[in-house]
Amino acid sequence: MTNFRKPPNPIEYGIFNIKIDYPEYTVVTPQTGLEYGVRSLSVSEVNRIKSSITTPSSAVKLMNEAIWSAIVRKPSIVKNFDDFMRLTTDKDREALLYGIYLETFGNEKDFTLTCRNCGTERLSKIILDNCFSINAYPGSESMKNQYRVVKSIEKDTLDPTMEEEIRKESLKKLRENLIKQNLPSNVTVDDSINELIPESTDIPSDDNMMGGEPIEPVRIKPKDEAEETESDEVTEFIKNSIISSETKVSLPVSKFVAVVFQPTLKDEDELLNKLPFGQKKQLDLLTETVILKRFELTNQNSELIKITSRMDIYEQYQNLPYRDKNIIIDAYRDNYGQYSISLSTTWLCTNCGFDNTMSLDLVTQFFRMVATS
Ligand SMILES: [Zn+2]
């Protein structure tokens, strides 16, 4: 059976493939499943990044702009930089950066490896492609389409995760059709879905609920409350992608409910704008909370309180008990963060025989290379 979500060789799979006639890398983003072509950065572009990094916040902005300018081919849905920021997650950015990095700085790199057990150092040449792996989000349109094609060709292919994604998609369509027939026009679809479908029809909720039953009562939201600033195509894409998915987790110590989601570059940018002169340490603390959409809690009068403002979320998060924080981080990793590229290699220490694993942080590597080139 083809385990096509974890292909053994990304080049064979076509996720990353080098075109010989033109120095362009094809990158399919692991979370949104969009296809881009990226080129190498020029010497002047690298120099410009190097000379304009003044604050950690500006470094992120420059990186986003540099990636955007290095994109030579993009999906038709992405019309401008703002669309790109709305449709790209931080994990997608890593994949794009990987393609640009390889084109700009090459596939080989010297690293000083330090043994975790005895501290012995050794210099080693690492081939990045050999360290590369990808775990693509099974719910993206392109992954579902690909699965359908693979299944039609190789009849014995059966991937339970993909089957479940396709089942969820058809149930969602069914649910939307039912709602279109029944609802008054001033009501949005998403919030009222669960109320309209009888429980006996066994249709799962869109939310991944962890640690118990859903706590939030269904709230019907008037249509004009909903944001309708994006073009229809972008809105429609987001609605059916990982970006609109939410995971609720009950926090055992504080008794809050945390709503975890996959932020986009736009979410990250809005957060960074709140602390434009922040030090790296402060920004790291702030961006740790970017995966939180909101907190929900019930007050003494049994009223549901939603904490949605960025700075309020930040303050509540800082006050959370350690155990609750870990539950949030795990929920993010399991539902969103794991869908990404990763660069890691193992090596055996010749001094003590310890089996070391090294993971490369591409964003850090990128800036290190820019700074030293
Ligand atoms: Zn060792």
C-alpha cells in the first residue's frame, strides 16, 4: 500500500522538484496544500535583509516580504501580498523558506554537532535533502483530490485518515444543504449547524472537542457581524481549510476552555504590531499565545464569558498553571503543528556511542546564513 502522506522521497512525490531548465523549486505547502514556485534570493536581496534587520519584529516582516518576492509562480487564488498573508500558515512558510534556502545557499552545509551525552564536538557536512521529511495535512483540498486519484489507480489503497477526511467533507456538504433549506437568510451557517441536525443522524461537530463534551451553547450570529472583507474565493478557501479549524480543550486546573487554532502569517503580523519595539524574549512570550483563538469560561451566574482580545488572552495565558499550558501546546501540536516539514538527522557519537538526533530550525538557519553571507 502506498503511504502517500509520508512519502519516502519528497522529490519522487513531486512536492519539491528541481526544474533543470530554470532554477525554480516547486513547493506544495504542507497545511494549505497550495503550490508555489520559488527562486533563489539575489545577492542584493540578501544584503538588503541583512542591513534592515533592526528589531526581531522587523526580521519577521522582512522574511515574509523576501519570501513573497522570491515567489515566481503562485496559485491563482493568491492575488496579492495580503491574500498570501491570509492563506499561509507559519508551517507553510517553513516549506517555502526551505525551497528558497536551498536555491540560495545550496543543499550542503557544515555543522558543528555536539553530543548530548558527553559533549564531544565534531564537524560534519550535512546534505539537507537527506534530512527532509514532510507530513501534509490530510484535510486540504489538494490532499483529498490526490488521494481520490491514487485510490482510483491503485485499488488496494486505503488510508483510514483520508477516508475519515472525505467522510467529514461529505457530511459537511450535507449539513450545509440542510441548513440552506431551513434557515432564515440573516443567519450564518457555521454557528447553527449543530442545533439543526438531530443528534440521531450522527454527524460529528466541526470542532475537535478534547477532554469532554462541547461546553459552548450554540449561538446564532447575525450575518452582518461576520467579516466579509476578503474576496469570495479566498473566504471560501479558508472556510474549507485548516485555517478555519478550531480545537477546544478543557483545562483541568484552571477550568477554562481554550480554543486552539492554526494561525496564519496575518495573525502573526497583527500580534507583532502590538509590540513593535519588543525584545526577542518578549516577542517569543507573546507569539507563544498566537495559537489561542480565545478562552471561554463560565462565571458565577453561569454566563459564558469569551476572552478574545489579544492582550487579554496573553495575560490569562501567563497566569495559567503549567499543566494547563502543556495541554494547550499538546493540542496545537497534535491537531496542527505536526503538519509541517521537518529537517532532522541522527548521528552516532564516536566517543561514547550515544545515538544523537539533531533537528534544524530553518528560520534560525536562514537568518544565520543571511547574517554571515
Ligand atoms: Zn558522546
